[in-house]
Amino acid sequence: MSLSTLSPSSLTGEENIADPVLPSAEAAEQLVDFIRRYPRLTVLTGAGVSTDSGIPDYRDQHGQWKRKPPVDHREFMACAATRQRYWGRALIGWPVIRNSTPNGAHYHLAELERRGHIQLMITQNVDRLHQRAGSQQVIDLHGRADEIRCMQCDYRALRQEVHDRSYALNPEFRHFTAEAAPDGDADLEVDFSHFRVADCPQCAGILKPDVVFFGDNVPRARVDTAMNALCASNALLVVGSSLMVYSGFRFCRYAKERGKPIAALTLGRTRADALLDLKLNADIGETLQRTLLQLA
């Protein structure tokens, strides 16, 4: 299934009016009740979980793009100029992910797993912060940004190795600064035509972060594992995702078709609002912290 997105305006004819923000204490009470009724959860997380770690997100509270959409897989594979621009910007953007650390929400979710409430966490994030916070049962639905693979011979390496090679090949780019963008990108607009892209050291093939770009396919095995876990769970809890990308939204559709209750803890509108049994428009980290205290 291709990674695709749909704008909120194309989903309904309604205006983008955000729900009022709930106090964290009230949101936590409702989430505690949900977890007590449905103690074995599949959790789906999105970019809103990592924003407090300094990693930017793509969308506002209405689900609209804050910036240009991310790089398209087909363009990346077909166009050398697209690869030059991607890797040139990544010299600035990748260190933001590399240097980020888990925030409270990551640790609170890890604790929910430790207490037996989370059977599987499906994350749309590529930053690996859930694992660094201690979560064990995690599927990186869209891959991981800290690894690189060759699209021809399947050579693999750590992202930092390619980052260091890119810097060595392009010392003139060291003085550029720009605002970081999501997923290791940056808002850098310069002439990339002379940027030297680091190719595969084994076959000179195209190197790409081991993530699912827009227009690419989420590996079937990942989807099947996630669906099986959801089927075996009592309910689905969405945390920090607008669900505008179909690869995440489909889990809500799957849950609804099988009679699984769905709750969402996220600031702003989601693509699945009409499917939700519980919508908590509240601060994620504080709500989860209060939830753990009440569950204890």
C-alpha cells in the first residue's frame, strides 16, 4: 500500500474548526476509564509525540500542511537533482534527529507497556525515540532514519557514516544554516547543482534512508504484523497523529470494521474523528503522566 495523504478539506465539507482543548486532568480521567475497560491496547503514534523532543511536524492542528510535502519516492529515485537537494538539506536536518532525546510522552508510553497495557506500538515516526525510552514492542511502520540502504545491492550502513561522507565530499556546505524540518529535512534553498551525493561504496547504487518516502510502499510484513496485533487487542489508542496519511488511518478503519473501540489523544483534528469512540484534544505528555498516576 502506497504512502499517501489526503487533505482535511477533501474529507468533509466542514470548515476546519478545532475542538476545545481539554484540561489534562479531565483528559486523563477519561483515558484511565478507557484503559480500565480495554486494558490490552494497540497504540499508534505520530509526529505529535516527538515535537517536545525538538523534532518538527508537518501539520497544524487542522491537519493542514505547515510546509511543503516531504520528498516523493519516485522523484528521489528518478531525479539526480532531487537526491542532491535531499542530501544537501540533510546535512542540516539529520543532526536534529540524531541529537534528539525522548521526552515525557515516550517514557510514559514505555511505562504503559511495562505495566502490560500496550501489546504493540505502531509508530509512524522514524526517530527511534520510543525504543530509546524503553519500549520493547514497537513496529517502525515507516522505517528508521538512522540507517541507510542501497536500492540496488541492499548494502546497509548507519546514517551517520553517510552523513560524514557527505560532509567530506561537500565542505563548502558546512557554513549553511537553516530551520530544521521534519524527518531530517531542512528549509535550505541554495544551488545544489554541484552537491556531490555519496553513492553506495559497493556498487555505486543509490543510497536512501531506510524510511518509507511518500509514494513508496509500507512493507506488507509490517502491516500484517500490526493488523494481527490489533485484532488480538481490546482497543486502539492513537497518540499524536492527525492520521492524514492512509498508512496510519487504515488501522482505524480496520479497528472499526472489527468492532474495536478507538480513542485518540492528540492536539487537533484527525482524519478519523468520525470513527473515534473517545477524542481527547489535550496535551499529550501531561495527560499520559496523569494517566499513569491514576492507574497506579
